[in-house]
Amino acid sequence: MPKYYEAGEVLDDSRPCAGLRADLKQCLSESDCMNKEGKSAKDCLQVSSTLDQNCRAIANTFFQCKRSLVDNRNRFRGRKGY
């Protein structure tokens, strides 16, 4: 489940999309794919169909946030998932 960050709350990671990165790490570490099957996070995201919908949604949002960093059309709109 994603965590909601307050306006004044500061993360240790100051890179763009840091909140989504932390949520994705937490979701993957709690998933059955990593715990029971012993796969790496990369394998769980690429191949595994046992990953739940919440983790898939967070991974998709994280991808869109990272993509918006290099997309010039989003300069005016801002980052997605910020």
C-alpha cells in the first residue's frame, strides 16, 4: 500500500520520484515473489505473474514518473506521481 507523505516530511533520498521508489521497494520486499519464491526484485517485476496488482500499479506509476523526467512535453505540467 502506498504511503502518503506530508508536505513538510523529508525523505532520506532526495532524487526525483523517491517516494514512489520507496513504496515500490517496500511492496516488492513484502511480496510472495521475493519471500516465498526467492526471486530478485528485477525478476519479480519482469517475469513473475504472482506479483499483486498494487505492486504492478506502483511500478507503472514509478515508470511514468521516471519517463516524465526526460519528456520535454512535461516541463510545463510537472512530474507525474510527485
